[in-house]
Amino acid sequence: MKKAVMKTDANKLAFPMFPRGAATNPKPEIRSPKETRSPKFKIGAGRSGLGSGFDFRNSFGFRHSAFGFFQAPAGRLNPLRHRRLESSRCAFTLIELLVVVTIMGVLAALILPAAGMVKKHQYLYNTQTQMAQLETAIDRYKAAYGFYPPDNPGNPLTNQLYYELVGTTFTNNNNLYITLDGSAQINTNQFVTVFGSSPGVGGFVNCTKPGAGEDAPAARSFLPELKPNQIGTNNGVTLLIGSVGGPYAQYQPLGQQDVNPWRYNSSNPTNNPGSYDLWIQLVFASGQTNLICNWNNKVQINSPLP
């Protein structure tokens, strides 16, 4: 008996997924979503025509066979399942949102106090810089006149330091003192009412007066770099103030918000005998004072006023 010899076609082995005579790029099968939703196993004779094999198609359009796999055309994908997968990749879960909100709250709790401290230090630095500016102007005044600018013996809070450092001109007709830049003026009666009278001083010293003689020095400005936010008015009188204000809104030394004048004492200084006392108090919150003065380089926290 002759043994049966099974003949195989070389084309079938080279292209196991396509039968003889099929085109190399066949028209893709169009399947319904129901057919492509679940895996399909096919046991038995494979499409290659070789004995036993299997043909596996899953919902993602991949076909597995005994000889390999390839991706099915895009038309075989399930559009509903594809859209669900895409939307699930872009959405956030409730736990993720809660974690993000918690992290933002923690960062805010850390950043806000730090920002407040930075702002406070900036206020203190600006005020100390302005005090150094005033000290330089006062020293120039003393070099020109041989003594420090007169003060208000009755109240260091309202002093004539502004008028003395910027210079004035006196007019006999109206009995007015007008600053050299023309920005402020005060009459003689108001001068005595507000500033009092220092011994031997009946008006501003740094003042150009008509008929004073050729030997009398002309008024000059010792604060040419003074900025508008360093000047304030109270009851018609111009004062040197801190540019940062209180800065606590409820702190109003003269009953006016953001008018926080420099205190000045040259007639009887207690902290700098033979010189002058210059200071200002800043309040950042109720009961928290910061004293900046010319007798201590450090800021005095909750220190009583002189």
C-alpha cells in the first residue's frame, strides 16, 4: 500500500492568511459592533488550509493566528468603546480633585504669612532709608547754620522740620512763609499757634527775608530728593511723614489716616544729649508697635514712645 503524500502549496505557506488566488490587499470585512465586542475563537481548519489552527479576533481589531498576527483595518474598531476609553483618559476622579484642593490649601497657608512678613520688612527698610535721608539733611543744615533745626518744645509730633529743611521765603505784605518750591505756605499767626516759640526764634531760620542785608544767608533746600509721599498736611500745616503711613489703618497719631509724622526734638533730647532725637512709630496690627529711631540701629518692638 502506498502511503498518501500530502502536497502543500508554497503560496499557502508564504501567505497563510489569504487563500490561493486572493488579492494581496483584500477588501476589509465589515463587521457589526456586536460581532467585534467579544473575542472570537475559531477551532478547526484555519483559513490557511493547513490542518488545525485557530483564528482569534478581539475587540481591539487584532487578529491572531497560528502564523502571526496583524492589526485589522480601522473600520473594525468599536466606536462606542473607543470613545469611552478616550474620555476616561481625560477625566479626573473625585479623589484626585480633593488631593489637588488640599495641596493648594497647604500652599496658600504657607505663602500668605510669608508674603506678609516680606511686606512688613519692606516697610521697615523703606522707613529706615528715609530716616537716613533726613539725618543727612539735618547734618547739612547744621553745617550751614551751626546748630540743628529748631523744634516744637510743646509737641514733637507737629514740628517745623519740613519748613526748615526745604527753605522758605517771607513776604511782608501778607506775613506769609512760602516754601522755595511754592508747594506750601503758613502765616505768622499760625506759626506761633502750631509750633510755639523756641527761645530766640520768632520764625523760620532757613528763610529768605526782604531787607535782611547782604550778610544774611539765603534760604536753601536741604531735601531736594524729597518725594510727594513723604509729605503730609494736618490742619493746613505741612509735615514730614513716613511714606508707608501707619501702616495699620486704625493707627492715626493726628486723627488722620496715613499721616504718620516724624517726631523731632532738638531742644531737649533725652536719648542723644547735645544732638537731636528723631523717631517714628509704625503699627502693623493692634498692639504691635515698631519704633524706628536714630539712637538705636535696631527696630524696637513694642517699645514705649519717648
